[in-house]
Amino acid sequence: MESVPIGTFYRTVFPNGTIVQLAAPTQNTNGLILRTAFAQPGHGWINLYASATAPTAIGELDTRIIFAGNGSARNGERSQVQLPYPMLIPAGYGLWVTSGSHLDGAAPDGAFSGSWDFV
């Protein structure tokens, strides 16, 4: 297994049921390499989107999801998902993260960490 360099740009976010922009499409003029990505979905899910436009709703399925993590709805259980290899994102695409909960009435409690470089 070869080592993967961490990206120059890095962010950890707790979306808490919102849409969080990591990189704007206007920043990505020549392509973007997603180097590392980790999702800790809590009792719900974390979605990472790559698109020319932001998702319009939490958990939207019409915008390209490129990485996701699903957690257990059982109390006390946690999971973590790691991106298995770097990804090249086309120029003009931005990155967004959303989260949601599998538990009725519970707030989303997941996190996302990622690093990337612009080409």
C-alpha cells in the first residue's frame, strides 16, 4: 500500500443537519484532488457531494454523492468510514457535506473531515 499525502486544504465539520460548503466551484478552476476523507455518521448519515451547484436539501439524491457514511440507530454504537483512495473532482465542481439522523426527533450528530488540493 502506498502512502497518500494529506491535502493542503483541510476541514472538519459537524453539519448538524445543514448543508456545509467545503470548496466553491469557482475555487476549482483546474480540478481538485480529494486526498483524505473520514465520516463519523453518529446515529445517522453523512453525505459528501461534488457538483457545479450545491444540494438543495439535506440528503438530496439528485446531486452527485461521492462519499457517504451510515451509522447505526442503536444507542452506544458508532462507526467511522474512510475514503479508500484519492479522488479527482472535475474543474468547476464544488464540495458540500450534509448530515441527518436515523432517530426520530434526534438531532444529527455526525462529523466529516477531509483534505484536498487544487490541481
